[in-house]
Amino acid sequence: MSEAIDRQSLEAKFGKVWSEEELAHEFIITAIIAPHVVARRRADDVVGTLEFTGQPPLYFNFQPNRGPE
């Protein structure tokens, strides 16, 4: 499956999708727990998780942590 098709299907299902380069501009990865990464969003320091694919590496479905309840 090509990146364009795979990316399009991920975007249709999850919204925003990032390549490795795009991800580096918007997030700082703090942990890898496959198939997820823990990341801090640079714009507002919100910590959350993203899912990722292996080939090609694409990151999607950012879920901010809700914090203690």
C-alpha cells in the first residue's frame, strides 16, 4: 500500500496524520510503547499518546491525557 493511500485512509478515520518529520515539528516523543508513542505537544505542552504505523512511519490519533480524576 502506498503512503498516499495509507495516509488518506488514516486521515479519513482519525483526522490529522503526521510523518516523522512533521511529528518532530509539533511534538517531542518521550516514550515508545508500540504501537503507541507518548508525546508532548510543543504548542501547549499537552502530553498524550499517538498510534503509529511501521512502514511507512505515520503517526495519528493524538489522545491528550486526561490527568487525575
